[in-house]
Amino acid sequence: SQESSIRRRMRMMPTNKSKQQAQTRHALSPLAQELGKRDPFELMEEEVFVGLVRTCDLLTYSFGKLFDEVGLTKSLYNPLRIIAGEEQTSGKGVTVGTIASRMVCRQPDTTRLVDQLIALKFVKRTTCEVDARRRLVCTTSKGKNVLQKLKAPLFDLHRCQLAGLRHVDLVALCSLLDAVRKSVRDSEIND
């Protein structure tokens, strides 16, 4: 029930220790300053969450501009990449359900995204040879060309944006992000 879910979350809430830690920080963190906050974050967890969201926004903004140049959006790039990757591995297209399960960012209507890619002529629907009831999505030559055109600029952008981190820092960051995602998944299972 909703009440028991709230009680579970309340038990998981941090004690006043986090508040005390925030209050002992006399200066504002760089993030708080960047956002124009007057007071420190009350919880370290809140600051981490806001920091992740802010960082994600900064990182993805440049990708949006790059995708605009080829007629894509950030949300359309992801399924196009998934479809092309599946074709490279299996030699076949992919179902919309499989695309939805592999999306980096959850999308409520993957079918709509596929329809937009079809309208742009980046992908097409085909009938599965084994089961005529199944519809597969495959990239067109136009879609493959766009992905090939984006490959080097995307790698350059990744390297440029994270140039300030050493390899060991990147490995540590990946490990921390894995732990965060596991924690979120575990908390969703308990709800």
C-alpha cells in the first residue's frame, strides 16, 4: 500500500547526521554557488542528486546541438543506435519491445520514436521471416550514413568533455554510477 511504501522510505531516510554535516560546511559548495543558492544543501544526498542532474544537462546539451546538424534529436539517436547495433550483431532487425528495454533513458512511447525515425527515412519496418506476425525495425542506408557521420564527432565530444579526468578517475566514476543505479533499482524493487 501507499502508506507502507511511505513508512519504508521514512525508515530509509537519513538521520540528522546529514543535516549536521551540511550545517558544518561554512562555505557553499561549488554546485550551490553555480546554482545561486544562498544556503548549503540540507542533505548531501540532495546535493549529489542535483549535481548528477546538472552534470547530465551540461553533458547532453552539446550532443543535442550535434544531433540537430543531422536532423536527429537526443531521444531519436538512442533507438537508432540500438537498431543499428542489433543489426551489426545479429544481422537482423529488432522489435520495438527490445528497443524499449535497451533505451538509456526510459521513454513511455518507443513506438512513436520509431515512427519518427521512419518518417525521417532512417529506419524501416520489415516482417520477420520466421514469424510473419512479428515486425522488425531495420536501419536504412540513410540511417547508417547518419550514424557513421556522427561516430567521430561523438567520440571527440566524449573525450573533450571528460578530458579533465584521468583514466583512473573515469573508472572510479563508472563504478560509483553503477552503485547509484543498483541502489535505485533495489529501492524500486522494495516499493
